[in-house]
Amino acid sequence: MLPERVGNELAEHEHVLEGVKSGLFSMEVAGKGLPKSLVTVKVLLPAELASVLEHGAEGQAELTRRFAESGEEHLCRARRRPVV
């Protein structure tokens, strides 16, 4: 699973974690076992996660809409403001 692979990289390699802390970071992960279509990993801020937990699929759809409006649906910055 992709989030597990990314988490393992963060846990195992300090330079990866430091890159994430810098505000913008990208990395390649081996695609073996992943869907062939594009997969985007977006780290949610606490308020965004709370919205999804509170509102379920509707909250997730709203976050998706807001990320698209912001122009950063495929980008995750560590120092960004929550969209909710």
C-alpha cells in the first residue's frame, strides 16, 4: 500500500524526513503492486482530517473540491493552511 511505503521511507531515512519538513518534497516509490492509474498522496492537516471524520464521504468530496480550487490538488506543502 502506498501510504505504508511512504511512511516507511520517512521512518527509515532521516534525509527524507528533513526534505518533508522543508515544505515541498517529492519522491519516487516502486510501483510494483500499485494500481496502474495515477495515485496522489495528500497529507491532511488535523482540521481537514476532522472534517472527513465528521462528514464522511461528503467531507472528503468537499476537501477534494477545495484542493482543486486551490490549484494544489496534486501538491502537499508542509506549511500550507487548511482548506476547511
